[in-house]
Amino acid sequence: MASTKDRILDGSLELFNTKGIQAVTTNHIADHLKISTGNLYYHYRSKDHIIQALFERIDLAAREVMAPLPTPITPQQWAQVFVHGMNIVRRYRFFFANIVELAGRDKLLASQFRALTGWTLDWTIDAIDALIAQGSMRELAGDDRRRLAENVFIIIWNWTGFTVAFRGHELSHEGDTREGVLHSMLPLMPYFKPKFARDVRAAIDNAKVFGQERSFLAEP
Amino acid sequence: MASTKDRILDGSLELFNTKGIQAVTTNHIADHLKISTGNLYYHYRSKDHIIQALFERIDLAAREVMAPLPTPITPQQWAQVFVHGMNIVRRYRFFFANIVELAGRDKLLASQFRALTGWTLDWTIDAIDALIAQGSMRELAGDDRRRLAENVFIIIWNWTGFTVAFRGHELSHEGDTREGVLHSMLPLMPYFKPKFARDVRAAIDNAKVFGQERSFLAEP
């Protein structure tokens, strides 16, 4: 049985993702969960506190996905990082779609998000260096490694927003998720050695890409 | 002397960009411009109508930037499209930072934005084909051309949001703008022939990247 705190977070996440942060009040969340607002406020004093708790889940999930990789990094492991990363963003898409507004009104959250971005970028640049060192990727100018890592993040973060705004539907099926993984890998592909590139591409094509976020949930 | 309509749009744009859409009401806009709310409502009945009119400016600016290119496309012309594109997004950054929310609550705007995205992507794919045909770029698998074009757009649209959320400041200086142009060109760079790649890079390094949106403004 999920704790009330977890139920509040799961219910809030569902409402934020489907109706948008602005349209959802703590009253809506309490109604949705069939609990009293008093009970909700006992656990979370405001919508911002719920968003803060959801960010902590994102942070935890990112730490699980971006644990140190054993070397040599296999094409399958590398592809899985992207699949898991895309699924975190898909699961918490309200957060990434509203990051500018959220960062603007909550300075603590803004600094925590900057910290998350900082270490995930550093992790990615280290991984690129490891791929170069093991001969899976060709050398890159120093500044371009960072630009490449930033581009990968910009694409992963904004893929769900792109599909909603451009395709006009929620990122709710496997095809969109796999496309997002392919898009986010594409900036790196020309730098991979041919065999590694083929194996990464095959790993994405064959991966079960949808719903892989389950292991990162606070499960009942 | 700018018309009242243009003054309302310019003032609204400034407030939306600096304070966020949610925080700005039509009263704030009227106060900011030292006009009565009656006068404001005479020109625009609601905040959504102002946003609609600002979108029309974005659409017009995109049509100016993405006019048919004379062939062969020079590296300098190609770089300039990206400089101008980045400046449109920088100038109307509130719009791109809130596109998911805006598309969610305004179906007309959502369909207009999808149309804009559709033809700008088609324009880009055609331009990639022209660059391949003129020998400036190597062949690409069909699906990857579209993915590449979409990645370029995702990076341009979200660069200002990335800098605000990650660097913690508004995109207000030349360095950030030039970095955005470099980032948005990077996905294409490995596919350019070496001389074209060097010349595009030099054109970005030497371009006056900041404030080039002026020609797209409704000028006084």
C-alpha cells in the first residue's frame, strides 16, 4: 500500500502532466485523491512543496541512471542510459515543459536544477572521454564535447514538449519515445566509430523503450 | 511614432519576457504603458489576443528569414539564417519557453504553431537537400535528415530556456547568443564537407550575432 505522501505525489504528477501546473490547485489534487485538503496540507503545505518533492524524485532517478559506468562502455549500456533518461523526462514532463517558469519563481528549485544539470553534463562529458579513450568514438575539440553534451540534454529535456507542441498529442506511445531516444543520440552518432554506431542504433531499435521508468518509482 | 497597437505589443513582449506570462495581467500592461485599460481593451480584448498578435510577428519574422535561398547556398548565408533564427527566439523567448502551456490552452494558436513548425522543418530539409546537391554536405539517410532538422529546431527553440534554467540569467549578451548559434549548427557540422564546415564556423565566429532581429520589428 502506497503511503499517503506517495499517493499525493503520484496523483499530483498525473494532474500536472495532463492539465498543466497552472490549472491544478491543491483542492483539485485533494479531490482527485478523495482526501481532505487538511490531510493534504499535513503532508505538503503548498503546490510548490509538492513540486519540490517531485523534483527530488527526478534527482534520485537521474542518480540511478547516471551511476558510474563500468568500462569499456558497451553500446547496449550506452543506449540504455538514453532510454532511461528519456523515460524520466517523459514521466516528469510537466517539470521540463515549465522549467523556465519554475526556476523563475522558486530560487531554491532553480539552484537545485542547476546543480543537477551541472553534474549530469559533467557525467556525460566524462562518458564521452571514456568512449574516446576506449576507441569507440573519435577525438573532439574540447569546447565541442561540452556543446555536444549540452545539445543531447536540450533534446532529451524538450522532446516531450516538441512532440506535444508539434505533433499535438501527449507523448503516450512507444513510437514517440523511441524517436526521442534516436533524436537525442543523433548528435553523437557521426563521432562514433562505425561498428559502435551500428550497435548503438541496433540497441535503440531493439530496446523496450516505453515504461522503463518503473524501477525509478517509489513503488507501493 | 509607433501606433498604440505596436506599443501594446512591444510593452507586453517586454513584460512577458522578463516577468513570465502568468505574472503579467492586462492591468500590468496598461500601467506599464501609462494607458487606460479601456484603451488597451479597445485594441486587444485579452492577454490571449496579445499573445496571438505576437505570434503573428513571429510567423512574419520566420517567413522573412526562411525565404527561398539563392543557390548555391554560401556558408555565410547559411550561418545568417541561424543567427536570425536564434534572434527571433531570443526576442520572443516567453513564447518558446511556454509553448506547451500556450498550445494546451489555445487550440487556434496550437494549430498555427504546428503549421509554422511544419513548413519551417520542410524548408530546412529542402535546404539540406540543396546543400547535398551542391556538394557542400554528404548524403544522409532520409529519416535522419528529418531528425537532424528537428534537432536543430529543438536546440534553437530551447536555447534561451536552457541558458535561463542552467546558467541562471537572461539571454542578454552576445556570448550566449553566439553559443546558441554554434550549438544549433553543431548537429549539421559533421555532415558538411571540410571547407564548408570551416567557412560556416568562421561566419558564425565573425557574425554580429546580437540584436540582428531589428529588421523584423514593426519599427516606429
